[in-house]
Amino acid sequence: MIQKVKGTMDITDAIETYQRIEKTIQTVSRLFHYREIRTPHFELSELFHRSVGSDSDIVSKETYDFKDRGGRDNTLRPEGTAGVVRAYIENKLYAQPAIPQKYYYYGSMFRYERPQKGRFREFRQFGVEVFGSHLPAIDAEVIAYAVTLLKALKLKDVKVHLNSLGDEDSKRAYKSVLKKHFEPHIDTLCHDCRRRYTDNPLRILDCKVDRNHSAFEHLPHAIDYLVDADKTHFETLLNTLDSMNIAYVVDHQLVRGLDYYTHTVFEIKVSESLLGSQNTICGGGRYNRLVRDLGGPDTPAVGFGFGIDRLVIALDAAELTAKPSSIHAYFIIMGAKARVRAMQLMQQCRLMGLMCDADYGDRSMKAQFKQSVFHDARFVVIIGDNEVDQDIVQIKDQQQNKEETVPSSALAHTLIDHLTQNQYSCEDCEKGDQS
Ligand code: HAM
């Protein structure tokens, strides 16, 4: 038997939770006024080398690269930002009148990482990218958006970690201080860190091998090397978050594993009791140089990526997962003539917005009733040859424990009348979209 590829998954039982998250993403995106953008699942490899960075673990160790039949180097996208920036430049979206331009995306990303709880080789990311504003207010909006999504999903026990790397001058100053800091330890650092020391000392801070090395004690803080304008940006962001009642911690160790960041970087973590060690569910920040570096006009930008599969695991551990959705009516069918009538009536009901299903297996009445319970149907509609001859149906309201017989032509309206009689909580209305 052929099995799925290591690090991938079939989503079966958790599908309702994924759908609930997707629905919430759409609602929150409307509130914040972001539009969806869809970009390809693979791009020319060079795009990721020039954006995420050739020194980053993601590009140097984790990409799925392949040559197409024309000999071009392609890469399955390991993240969404690079593709969205490419699309922004290629489609000249910067020429559109709306400023800033606010996009969101959702889809699979691919990284050749060691699979474990919360870490997959194909995983789903929801992300946002905003182009065209320098102001710290938009950094605050993007963070507020991520926090609002978690609030809407009722996930508590989350923490926003924030830091600032500043722009080019500040980053340069910090890199040189880091180099001095690590210089006495260089011979005892791991092979990768020795290379990072020369190529990009910031990347040493991502090292998973040397994490407990004494060189990682008393690290210099990036915010102490910010030039004045960058310091003001960060302070304004913190003030804005305070005014929005969004809690955060300033995390001096946070640099993020992708090269394109400038100024603000942030991550959202949930408690390890929910997700284990892979407990970062969201990461993002500002990347003011990337649009220019990829050939576009000088455009400031900021965004984040959410690990949706991690979010599902966290919601499950917090017992906030969605239940399989119930249906409005389950049709119990006895006989061939009744089946044709049931198909006709189900079609009418569905066109009027009622969720219906039936037994398609010629099972006994008892077995069909069992199915109606399994599907959590509010109504059972019973049709046998007798009902067909008299042009009627029997309806059983499982919630109110009432039975009635109505003309077939009145079925859909009768069900809708009962459903909208305000005996339902909002949650029930939502299930049936009858609100
Ligand atoms: P990232 O930190 O590499 O950032 O990924 C964002 C989130 O994707 C992580 O916090 C994590 O929840 C999830 N994630 C990453 N790798 C995996 C994996 N192997 N399995 C499951 N989940 C994973 C980015 O990708 C940036 N593009 C975010 C961004 C957007 N920055 C600015 N704009």
C-alpha cells in the first residue's frame, strides 16, 4: 500500500476546526479590511534565495527544489511573503490607488524539516502583508489582527513577544556588536555558527545546537543599538499597543529566522502545555527593504504568518475544537417510489438553504433512524409508498419531540418556520446559517 509522504497529513477528523478557523479568518479580515491574494505554490528558486536569504536554515536546508522539464530551478514555497512581494511588484499593485495595500493569504507551505508535534513538511499558513506605510500604527494593526483572530477563536494563554532590529544602520551596528561578542567563542561554536559568524552573525541567534553554550549568556540587546528614528518607531509601537490594551513582552532574543526583517519583529506563543516545544503559532515583522531588493519601488511593508496546523492542535488541547456540523433534516426512505420523491424534496429543501441528507443504502427504518442521530439532525422526514400516494410527508422534530404530517409541497416552508421560531441559540442559527 502506498502511504502518505512523511511530514504530510490527511485532514479528516479535524476538518471542522480547520473550516472554523478559515471562516474566522474571513470575518476578521473583513473587520480589518484586508483582501485575499492567491499566489502560486512554487516559484523560481532565486526568489527565496534573494528574500528569505541563502544563509537562513529555511533556504539552506529545508526547501523542496526541483528542476522543471525546461531546466529551470523551481522551489515549492516554504513561506508566503516572498511570493506576495513578487506578485506585488510583477502586477504593479503599488500603482493602485489604495494606500496602504492590505492582503491576506492562506495555503500550504513546504519545508523539509524533521517532523514532530506541530512541525510538518507540508503545513498550512495564514498570513497578511501590508505595503506602503512606514508608520508604527500599521505594525500595531497587524499585531492586533493576529491577537483578534486568537480572541475570536477563544484561545487564551497566548503571549506576544516583540523586538526591534531597526533599519539598515541599526542592524549593521548590532551585527558588529554581535561579532565582537562571539569572537572569543568562535572556535567552540558549531560548524554552522562559524560560517554564520562571517556571513551573517544575526543568524547565530537562531542556532538550535549551541543554545546552551555560555556564549549565549549576556547577549547584547538589539534595541540598545537602534538609531534614534528606529528607537522612536519601536517606542511608538509599544505606546500604541498599550493604548489598544494588547499585552506583550519585549524579548531581546527574538531575531526571527528569515533575513528580510527590519525594525519590528514579533512572535505569538501559546503555552507549552498545549503545543509542546513547537509553540510559536505566529511570526512576523517589518521588511522595509524587500520590495526594493526584489526590483520594486522602495516600499515599506509588514506582515505575519500563522501556523494553522499548530493552531488546530492548540485548540484541540484547549478543548475548543469544532464539532462535526449537524444537519437540518435527515430523510428516512422506505421503497423505490419514495426514494424518487425524497430526491425531489431534498433538492427543493437544499435550494431553500436547508442542509439535508438521506440513507443511500436501502437500510431498515431502525438503521436509518440511527444515522439521523449520528448526523445530529434536527428533523427526521419520513417517506414511504403510502406518503407518496397521499402526497404527504411525516416530520419528526427531534428537539421538540413533536410529530406532524404535512403536504409534500409544504415541507421546506414548514421546516424553515420551525427553525426560525426563535427557539434557537445563536450558535444553532449559525450552524444552519438561518440567522
Ligand atoms: P515563519 O516564522 O517562518 O515566518 O512561519 C510562520 C509560522 O508558520 C510559524 O510561527 C509557525 O507557526 C508556522 N510554521 C513554520 N514552519 C512550520 C512547520 N514546519 N510546520 C508547521 N507550522 C510551521 C514566515 O513564514 C514569514 N513569511 C512570516 C511573515 C509574513 N513575516 C512577514 N510577513
